[in-house]
Amino acid sequence: MNDTTDTSSPPVADLEVDASGLKCPLPILRAKKALAQLSSGQVLKVITTDPHAVRDFQAFSRQTGNPLLRQIESGDASVHFLARR
């Protein structure tokens, strides 16, 4: 999923995790820990540079039931917006 052409505003995040420079599984583990701090419906923003993170977060969303609201890829980084279920 590549939303670089989407001109709508990204979701408003309640919490942000910068996992830049971290390789799998660390971005997912950081996201899981951060989601535990949020209430149902709140949004987590995760910034990653791992090239596999887009697929990893799609799978994480399916496995945990936390909706993946949007993914934005820009250069070497990607930003993932997850809602706490």
C-alpha cells in the first residue's frame, strides 16, 4: 500500500513511536507496547525505515485486530497509523 498520491490529511495520532533505524521485529514490538498504553479507538503513529515494515504492519494488524488506518511511504521511511481495538 503506497499512499504517496493521497492528498487527504493523515489520521491524528494520540501517540507517536519513532522506530527509525530498527529492524524487524523491533518496530512491531515497540508498536505493541505503545498500543497497550492507548484506549480503544486512539491512534498510534509509527515511523520506520525497515524496508519490510509495510508488510510487517499489515500482518500485525490482521493478527491483532488493531485496524491499520493508513500507511505512507516516503523515500526510505514509512509511517503507519494503527487504531487500538
